[in-house]
Amino acid sequence: MKLNLLLFIVLLHGAAAAVVSPTKWQTLSGNAPAVIARGGFSGLFPESSQFAYQFAQSTSLKNVVLYCDLQLTKDGAGICHSDLRLDNSTTIAAVFPKGRTTYSVNGRPVQGWFSIDFTSDQLYNNVTLIQSIFSRPSVFDGNLPVSMVEDVAGLHPYQLWVNVQYSTFFKEHDLDAVDYIRSVSRETIIDCISSPEIGFLKSLSGLPGRHKTKLIFRFMEVDDVEPSTKKTYQALLNDLVTIKSFASGILVPKSYIWPVNKDQYLEAHTSLVTDAHGVGLEVYAYDFANDAPASYNYSYDPTVEYLQFISNSNFSVDGVLTDFPSTASEAVACLAHNENKPIPTEAGRPLIITHNGASGMFAGCTDVAYQRAVEDGADVLDCSIQMSKDGVAFCLDSADLMGDTTAAAAFMPRAAMVPEIQQNNGIFSFDLTWSEIQSLKPALTSPMSQSGLARNPAAKSEGKFMTLADFLQFAKKSTVSGILINIENAAYLASKKGLGAVDAVSTALRNASYDKQVYIQSDDTAVLSAFKKNSGYQRVLHVKETISDAPKPTVEEIKQFADAVNLPRSSIVAASGFFVSAFTNVVDQMHAANISVYVSVLRNEFLTIAFDYFSDPMVELATYVAGVGVDGVVTEFPATAAAYLKSPCSDLNANLPYSILPAEPGTLLSLASPDAAPPAEAPAPVLEVADVVDPPLPRVADLVGKAPVTSPTTQHPPSGQPANVTNAALCLLMAMLSFFALSGH
């Protein structure tokens, strides 16, 4: 039943056709690079399982290559499994607890459970596969058997690639990989055979069968020793002409082509691809995985890494070996050769709205973060307004300076508790002068820093803070179509600190003569009401809490204050245990009232997105844009959103051979056993009218003996009492004047 269900999903998702590109590729053949699925879609399912192979076929280009790492069993059968030891990714240790042994592998002792100690029946009928990487889904563990080579061939892949990693080891234990390959090739077409052992590849000359099999020499780490020649792979790398004499291509770690330094930044590319192509060798690169960040240069967008290898101006590899073949397919079919194309400008295209500028690359709300956002294709730059003690409005994500600046080192004695703003101590902007704030340095932070996913540490303190006035002048001169001003804590600032944030914004906009679209955002409807008279402004209600529904009365109330809402991702796409479970109706409910919907905050780090997005921020974008139909995405990585919107594959109506498809709620989780699924989460609350309406803003307090400044929302008395007092005083004055007039007569 499980297999039938997966086949249904395959049909539902739709197999994609081979990519046809009008641009000539810089591969050796001139054709598009091959997408090679290592053990199938091993980024989601247990590697080399039937589900993994079928899912790779259903979500990737039609010509995806299925890759099998060959291991031989005690009775000479071939199974697909990447690690020579079986215990890290199967249940064999529990099934055969006494099966642990130690063998010498390439001169080194290795302990574990090995395929050579078990028959194919023992493995196939008793042992099941499990996920070997903890950050990947475990709900599919324990249900899928080991795959035989014949099982993979039975899926009729466009091409089958068999990698033979340990021919010498098998031969030492009376198992011959050459004999096995020759035997299988009589009935099964193997399109590519790779191995890091030269002797094995040379032994395969004249393979039987109806098909020309490519032999690919696999390079290991540069200091490892090749068993046949006893030379290091570094030495063999300098003799590509000899490799060409027995192989048609090479398979190399990606670091052979784009080295990464100790600080995780790219170095200059090597000449390997050009040199290999010069002698007629194809070049395939391996070690690609969306959930294994390689370099800060890629900003946690895996498609950027693929493009570095296939769509640069100097060369293209002939194929990539990956755990996430759908993402590699996107790069090949949808994103390559699009880098210099403009973003479409048709009406209805969702906006790219920044969250503190390009804060995935630079400290948020700094000049460099905003400049990078403009370069990356943002439509709307955002500025969250904070106020200094002396009344200077400037851009920063939070009033608490401890997270985004170096304030903790300089002003810790000024830390205070302000429960109206947050529940923990902070060093707040309204307690420091603008001069003191300017003495601080920005701090680039990451929501995933505790998980080891830092952001661009080389630029962690780059940039300068910008006043609102400077921000407006910068945005006015830039190519962006608008700005979003976010105002929070206005009531507290007015009543407790004597600072008028609303007045500061109004004055700055007026003085700047800003002539592009202005979005005023706040979680306070009283703030939005203050800008109602500015008909050219778009007002955005920021609903920070996760909601499951927005009833009609609530939506009608929102309509009184706002033209759009900014909702968290979880209010639009519900998740359970890191799996997408459902789409809510909130977007449709807002659209029915002609209220635009923006979703926030989108990030690239794989740990921030659900498994259904395949650790690929492009799929999450497709889900919100093409699947749900939001009107804008609020992102810390505007370059990724721009790349998605520039791609023709973002248009599901374009009838292209490949598209970036939205996630389908519940689809992926339905493939797991019911008892393995995460427990259902309690539904989020419904957004009620009382959650929307806020009290009027208080007057700006006079804390230095000056007359109180009236905010735009308090030009009229908030209740009847002050008006009655005024009227009584006026009556008393009139009575006194009448008395004096009568006395004069």
C-alpha cells in the first residue's frame, strides 16, 4: 500500500521533462549538466531506499540519473548503500547484535557491520533502512528494505550510475566486483560506472550489453592513496592525459573546483574543469547537499552554489552528484543564465520587501544592508523606527540595542527592565542619546547561531546606522519602488518618554518630499489611524501572533485601519513536527475584503523551513507565492526572492518542461507510518475583533516642563471630560464679562 501511495504522489507531482535551453552550455558536450541523485532523494528519505529513488524521479528533471553505491553481500549479490559499514543507516545492529566485526580497509582498521558477512536474503528480509543524518526526517525509518541493484534498474531510470568504492576490499574477501558488474550488465543497462580504483576500471574493458557504458574515475581527498598505483590523488590530478586513456570522465569533490578557505569563504576557482575538458574528460562534482552549508558566499541558498559550478562565465561541470536532486534541477532548468535578467514588472507580481535590509548578509538596518538589498533586487526597503533619548528617529529592528549592536560592552550599567516592551532586561535606544548610539558598532546576528549557522562573520560589524532622514534620502535616490516604515511602542514612547514617534515619521516624510510608495506598518491600529489622512500611504497591520482563522467581522474591522496585513508564515501555512500540514484560509479571507497579505519572515537557513520544502528556500517561496498567492514576501535574503521571480519556472501557467512547484500540505508526511508521525499540534487561536482594536495614542508627555505636544491621533479629546471642562470655563468667562458690562451701566 505504501508503494502504491508513493506512485500516486509521483503522478500527482508530475515528472518533469528534460531541460531544453537555448543557451549553449560550457560543458564538454554542450548539453545541460546532468543531475545525479546520490542514493535517490537521500536528503529526505533513507539513502538508497525505493522511496528515495522514486521521489528523485518524481521531483527532478526527467533525465535525472539514479546513483547506486555498490556493496556486495556474502552470496555475491549487489545492494545499494554508500557506507561500507551498514550500522549507521540500517537497523542491522538491532537485528544481528552479534554481527559486529573489524576489517582492514585500505590499510586501516574499521569496525562495524559489513555486507560481506550477510546473505542478500538476510539483509533484504530482516534489515530496514534509517536516516543517517540527524537533521533529516526520521519518520520514514524502519519501513523500507535495502535496495538491490536490480530494484533500482527496475524503476527504469533515464540513466543508472553504479559507483564501486571498495573493489579491492571485496576481492580480499573472495568477492569480485568486476565479475558482478559483467554479470549484471548482461541484463541491465548501466550507463556510468565510477570507482576510485584505477585497476578496477581498467578491468572493465569490453563490458557486455547493448549500451556504451561510461567509465568515470573518482577522486578522493588529495592526500589519500589510490590502491592500484600507490599514488596520491593529488599526484594523479596532475596526469589527466593518463586518466583519459581508461576513463571518459572524472568525479571529484567540489572543493577541487571551488576551494573554500578555513573561514568558509570561497577562494578562486581552479583550472581543473578547463584542463579536463581540454583533454576530453567530462567533470562531475560531488558533495552537494542543501543541509550542509559550504560557504558563506552562498548565503544559505543552495541554488547559488549549483550556479557557481554550472553557470559562471568560465566553465560548467558536466554534472552534479547531490542528495537533493530537485534543487539541482531548479538550478539547471530554471535559474542558470538568468542572473542578469530583470525581474518581471507585470501587475500583480508579489513585492520583495526587506526585513532590516539584506540582513542575511550584513547587520540589519545599516547602510550596507540597504545598499545590498537594492543591488539584490528588493522592491521595498523597510525601516523599523527607534527613538534616541534626544528625539532622533533612526532605523533598527528593536528598541533593545543589545541584540543588534555592541551596546552590552559599553552601556551595561544602563540596562533596564521595561515590561511594556519585553520581559527581559535591555539597553534601550530611548535611554541613550544619538551621539551615544553612534559610538556603537552594528552586530550581524543570526536566528540560527546556536545551531552553528552563523551569517557572514567577515562582515559582522560592517556598516553604519542610519537616521530616518538619511534612510529616506537613500531610498529616494535608489531604484526601489517604495519604503515600509514600521512603528512600534508609540504609546509607551509618548506617555513615558515624551517621544513622538508618529510625529517624527510624519515630519521626516514631509521634509524629505519622498515621492515613491510609502507603507506605514504597525501592530497598533491607533498608529495606523494617525496616517489615515495621508491617502497615498498604504497602511499595513502587523499581526505578530500565529492565527488559524480571521472571521469576517475581524477582517471588516481591519479594513477600517489597514490596506494590508503582515502575517507570520505559520498563520498561512500550518506545520506539525516540521512538516507542512495545511494551508489556512486567512489569505483568502483577507483577499475577499481587498486586503493585501504579506508573509514574514523568510530566511534561507535550512533549519528554518519545513521538510516539505526540501531544505530549499525556492520551494518555500513557490509555496507562498504560487501556492497560496501572497502579495509580498518579507525576507532577509532578497536576492533569493529576486532569483525566484526572475525565473520562468515561477510561473506555473507557462507550460514549461520544469517548474518550481509549491509544497502540497500533508503529502510528504502521509508517506510515513501513522505511529511515526509527530503528534498533532493544538490549533492556533482565531483572530478576534478585540485582538485588533487598540486604544487611542496618548499625548506626548512634557517631561521637561514644556507644553504637551499633541500627536495626530489626539487632536480631539479622547473623551467628553476635557471638552466639558473647556465649556464650563468659557461660560464662566462670559458670565464675568456680562457682570462687568452691567456694572458699567
